[in-house]
Amino acid sequence: MIPSLRRKFNEEFSEEKYQRFLSLLEERTGLSPQFRVSETPFFIPRQLIDRMALCGREIVEELLVNAEYMHASSRAIPPEFHVPNEPPAPLFIQADFGIDQNGDPKLVEIQGFPSVYAYQPVLADCYRDAYAIDLPFLLDDLTPAAYHKLLRQAIVGDRDPRNVVLMEIDPLHQKTLADFTMTERICGIRTADISLIEKRGRKLYYEDIPIDRIYNRAIVDELQRRRIPLQFDFRDDLDVEWAGHPNWFFRLSKFSLPYMNHPAVPRTRFLDDVPTIDEPSAVVLKPLFSFAGLGVIVGPTHEQIEAARGKDYVVQERVDFASVLETPYGPTKVEIRIMYLWPDKPGLDELRAVNTIVRTGRGSQMGVDHNKGLKWVGASAAFHL
């Protein structure tokens, strides 16, 4: 996207530098990467990254004042996972964008759920040190110290960190374990396996220590798929605060896409509202509440479309995303995630873009399964100028 920086990086790249980068990442997180990390960061004009951040903000703000959407999204929350005391807006928001052939950002999806807020700055710093990059990566002119302060405020609030946990399913075996360990370092909290959290009266406990606030990283889809036994019920009226209230995982999700009316959003409809699809190759089929690209079908067959009916899918106009990253192995597509924080008691002017995540690939999608055996693809970071 910034030709001079891209040429310079590609010309000066060496496998030794990449291995140095991976060594730094393992050294600073205490873990070897559990998913493929690209050889290169992404260089993007500040104007474009700011435009993406603004689009995401506009989309969310329009949704939250849309009475039809707010009513409908209440029904999207499964009754068995409808958590009391929902705040008026999500604390964490992720908006994923691709870049079309005109250089314009187009929304891929949006999520009211946390991402790797603690890990991503470490990844960017390792790129910076291994490749001698002197460019910013945080948004809104944040310094690392200010970013960490914001993250602690979001996760810990005004509680004692001793009584705050990061809650996940079998955390030691999650690919995002490095993010959990970095969150522990930044916030002084512990990571708790959701299956080991106990309920006593209206309080939750982990290892006999009361929990006052939960940084929720547990995905309901995985809970159901793995049939994880719990010692509490999400519907319980508990004496606990949620850093990332679980209801927003369902409200602000692919379910939101048909309610969006914004130039950056490809036309999206609920599959069951579309009687026929004449050109399946021109659409993308997406399950409403899956995570990490599970179940997404690009250019589905008629048979796949019919099999998905009645099973909570949306069908989205397929966008021809541009291959904007030049690599020694050919042009590569990029997906940029804008990471937002929103205070516990927000007004519509407080949604703040703070960081980015980049995924690169040359397969049909950005996920690892679609880019097996390829180089210069995978997770990355964005530097802007």
C-alpha cells in the first residue's frame, strides 16, 4: 500500500531476520507461535486506516440507534445464554475490513467480543525490532503506556486485579494462549478455566478466591460444540461484572449485517429471506454465530445453500478484494481488523479505535486451513504512515 516502504522491506528481507523475529516473539511471550505468523508486516497509509476506523464507528453507532435492530438482536441471544445486567453497548468491538479493487474498505464482519489486545502490541514490537521499522502501529496517537492503561481500565475497571479473571475454555490449549499470558502481565489478573469456576450463592469463585469481574473470552459456539460442563448458569443473576458482556457476542455479530446501511458494507441478507440465489458464485454463505471463519463458504453450490436453510445463515454479496501486498510469492490479500474499546457507561462519542490486527493470505479465505503450505501469509501487524 506504501510502495516505497514495501520495496525497501522486500529488498532487505532475509530468512535470518524472520527467524530473529520469531525468536523475539517466543522470548517475549514465553511461547512459540501457535499459528502461522507472516514474514512481513503490512504498511498502510494513515488516511486509509483512519477511514476504516471511522467506517466501523459509524456502522456501530447507526446500529445502536436502530430500534428494529435492537429488538431483533435481543431474539438472537439464545435463552440459555441470555445474561442479566446487559450494558447499553459492547465494551470490545472488532471490525474486519478488506480492500476492494477501487482501494475502498469493505466490511467483512463485525464482532462485539474481545480479540488479542495484549498480544498484538508485542507482535508489532517484534517486527519493529527485528526489521528496524520506525513507524507507529497503535491508533489515535496512543503511546504503549497509554494503550496499556486503557486496556487495564477496560479489563480490570475499579476492581482489585486479584478478583478479576480472564475466563476461557481450556485456556492452556487455546492458540491464543500467548495473549492470555500477556494480559496477565499487563493487568495483574489470572486466567481461569470456565469449567473450574464455582458458584456459591450469588458469587463465583476460582480456586477459592471470589470473582468480582470477568474478562470473557469463552465462545458459546465452542462451549456447545465441546459440551463443556459448567458449575454455574449464564442466566443466573450473579454478583459479578462482565468485561465484555456475553450478550454482545450475539447482538453485534454476523446477525447485524442485514441491518447495516453503509457504503462500506456489502449487501447482506438472512438466507431464509432469500427464496432463490441465481448466481451462488457471487455470494458468501456465513453462519451467524461461528468464530474464526468456521463454516464460511465462499461461492457455495446450490446444494450447500439449500443445506444451510433453517440453520441461521446470512448470504452476503461477494467482494473481489484486491491483492494489495506484494510478496516474493505473488500478490497477497489482506484483512485488517480495527480493534475498539468502549467505556462501561458510553455515550455515542466514546467508541475509540486503538489498534489493528492483520491477516494475509492467497487462499479463498484468510484462515490457516485455506493457506496451508504457503509463505508470506498469516497473522501480522500494520504500521502506518
